Amino acid sequence: MLRSDPADGRSLAELGRQVGTSERTLSRMIRRDLGMSFTQWRTQMRLHHALVLLSEKTPVTSVAHQCGWSSASTFIDVFRRTFGHTPGSHHNAV
């Protein structure tokens, strides 16, 4: 569900209700299968989608919103901390 819409902001509890299981069960499954928390996985998934969009020359502000960040500045900060450069410089290098 979240891969098809990275901007989907539903909580783990809401997603659990959607698929008929508890937040705690989903949390344990994610940690066991992926070795990270739901929040960490969601951020990585969103950053991956952002890289795809940036490679397609999508404007940074649009990428931020399409990937679920509430503001471009928050997206830029997370991107820079993760990759060591801003999405704008990545965008220009592609």
C-alpha cells in the first residue's frame, strides 16, 4: 500500500486495522523481517522513491510532497543527512 503511495501518512495502527492485525504484531513483523522500525523503513522507502523522481527531473518541492514530507525543507534536511548532499545537487548531477 505504501509503495504505491509513499505520501500515505497512515500510522502503523491504521495500516494494521486495514489489513486486520494489530499495530504491535505489524511492528514485530517489520522489525523481524526488515531489521528496522516501521518509521525507519518508511523513510528509506520514501527516499528511494525520491531518488527515482529526482532522476526523472521532478522538481525538489514536488518530490518532497509526492514522497510524504510536509515541507520541502524537512525533505531536504533528511535527504542531506542520509546522502551527504542536497536533493538539488543530486537532481543536477543526474
